[in-house]
Amino acid sequence: MGHLDHATFGWLTPVLSYVMACIGAALGLRCTVRALAATGRSRRNWLVTAASAIGTGIWTMHFVAMLGFGVTGTDIRYDVPLTILSLLVAVVVVSAGVFAVGYGRDRGRALLIGGLTTGLGVASMHYLGMAAVRLHGDVSYDPVLVALSVLIAVLAATAALWAGLNIKSPLAVTVASLVMGAAVSSMHYTGMFAVRVHVTPSDSVLPGATAMQFIFPLAVGLGSYLFLTSAFVALSPTAGEREASASAQRPVESTVP
């Protein structure tokens, strides 16, 4: 049995991954709030941005945390196509959940369907990302911890969508994003604690790319996308601000006594 280290760089990767999850959650919630106040194409665009932010944030959190993952007795490589597929899965399933909430007439039913769909998708992203890991040995999982990680993912996704429907103020969004970041991180590390590795020593070269060759540059790129999009959303006027500006620009009608 190989010894698993989930923080080979100390607290750096757990803390940084948590920060990325919080940024993605905060951005997604703000975009969802904007979407629910908009109509037509504007609502669709805000929902797309929200889904990409949440999905990208979750994926970035996962693989930033994976930068600190190591197993004694073997190197680790990542299958590039599977890793990219896990990113696409994250964005697509979060989109399904966000759009279900954004356009659902029955908010309660949309919340349940969206939370279940998104949660299962997030869990699928996590384990698809784990399936991309290449090492000298066999990987197995504790089924109880796997089930617990999926449950946490569903609850976290449902809570995130509920927050998008009910939380409006920036302060409340900030608090909700911190809670969501903790929930996503808990799901990830619960899934990682379920991992068991039986190392088979070998001198053969593993297929795939190292974390620094592939995961690190991609995570930096996606992290930059989250920061830039956050700045864009922060600087974009809300519907109320646009309405107030339009009202201020209307000519004042004078009355003749």
C-alpha cells in the first residue's frame, strides 16, 4: 500500500484550492442574481457566465488540490484528454443546473432537479479527473467515503442554486461563497480520502503529462479567467443602476402655470 500525501506543498495547495472554489462560487452567484433580474438574451448570457464560473471554479479547485497529491514509490502523470473532458463535464452539468433554476417556473422542483443534476455532475468530474491519474500501481476506493463525497456534492450544489435564487446582497453572497467553497473542498478531500493505492514498483515511463507540465498552466489560465471575469462583473452596472441612470437622463417635463 502506497502512502498518500494530499499536501506535498504543505498548506499552500489546500488553501489556494479553497480560494479558487470561493471565487468561482461568488462569481457564479453574482451572475445568477444578475440573470434573475434580466430577461431575454441578457438572462441567457448571465446564466452562461454563471455556469462557466462555477464549473471552472470547481475544476480549478480540484486540480490545484491535486498539485499537492503524491504517492510514495511512484511518479504521477495525467491523461490529457480525460482531464480536459472532466473540465467540459463540470461546465456542462453546472450549466444544466443553472439553466433549470434560471428558467424553471416551479422554483422548488427546478431547485431539486438542478441540485441533483449538478451535484452528480460535480462528483462525475471529480472521479473522471481521478481516472486520468496514471501511476505505477492499482487504485481502489472506499465505497462508503465515495458515497459520502457524492452526497456532499449534491447538497453543496443544491445549496449553491438555492443561494442564487434567494441571496441578493453582496455581503450575503460573500458569506455564501465562503460556505460553498468549504463544501466543495470537503467533497474533494472526502473523495481523496477514499483513495487506496497499491504500488507496483516499475522503471517504465508513465504515459501522460506531469502536473507541472499540464495541470499547473491550465489551472493558472482558468484562474486568470475567473479573476478577469470577476472584475468585469464587479464593474458592470446592475439592472437597478441602469434603470436609475436612464431615469436621470430623461428630460424633465416642465409645466406651464
